[in-house]
Amino acid sequence: MRAIDAGILICGECHELNRQDPDTGEQTCTRCGALVHARRPNSLTRTWALLITAAILYIPANLLPIMTINSMGQGAPSTIMAGVIDLVHYGMFPIATVVFVASILVPTFKLVGLALLLLSVQRHQPLSARQRIIMYRFIEFIGRWSMLDIFVIAILVAVVNFGRLASIEANLGAVAFASVVILTMLAAVTFDPRLIWDNTESDDDHD
């Protein structure tokens, strides 16, 4: 049984359990006074808005140069994939792997995963609640590693600075990519996972 079925609302601020009052329009928490809702207001709309914006910015994040690697006075701006290839060329295999995973695999999975999760909830797709919640938890888990690439670039810019011998500069693509990361993290936060269980009617999902 869900808390809402028992007439209980959970405060989003202090997590106090409040007995639902059907005669009250806007109910406040008995402990902290914050407004309590059965579900986060406009959760799906806000998540979609953030996700679509992130998907749009993901295009320039991959097309615009993300960094410039200068060696012996020569260098050219590189996109994410070109940067990975350059790092491999210069023998920085561990860093190239981190950049590829953090910049290509993780953002792509987050965008596709959140979109599938939202569609499955809205359209009641044949996906069990357990599958949905595992997907959501995994998206939340990898979200904390999404800024790795930005951190790597920031460290490389600060550390690899040997004048004309070797240097690395951040470009506009890094700004677009950082925006994608932030927006996808916010999208995961605004999504209310309780909607997963609201859209599930099978007995298997309520065991």
C-alpha cells in the first residue's frame, strides 16, 4: 500500500508524515510549516523541459571544440571525440578513457534513460516498476560522475602549461557540456520517483 492510499503526505523538506486533510486546499507540514503535496507539482513537465533543453545543448557540446591541446607551439581546437583521439595519440590512455566515458557514454545514457523513463510513466508502457526504479537509481548514481570530464579539463588546463612545449585550453564546447550535465542532474532531481509506482498496477510490482 502506498502512503497516499493511507491518507499520508510526506513533507519534502523535513520528511515528516502528515495526515492528509481533504478539506484543506494547501496543506502545510505540522513540523516545519512547508507546503506538502501528494506528488511534486508539475514533476513531469519540469523534467521534460530540462531534458529537452539538455538534449538541444548536447548538439553544440559535441560539435563545438571542448579543448585545445598545444604541443611544440602547434595545436588546434578539438571536439570531445577529437580530444579523446588526441589524448590517445599523446599516450594519455587513462585520461582518454575517463573523458570518453564521462563525456560520451554517461550523458547519452542519462538523456536516453530519462526519456524512456518519462515515456514509460506517461504512456503506461509495459515496463515493470522494478525495472523503472533500477533505471532511475542508476541514472542518479552515474549523475554524480557526470562532472568528471569538466574536472579533468580544469586540471589539465592548470597542470599542463609548459609554454610553447605543451598547454591545454578549455573552449566553448566545455561550457555547453557543463550545461548539459547540470540540466540532466536537475532533471533527475525534479522527477518524482513515486510516479513510477502510481503507474504500475501489476501484482508483481507491489510485492
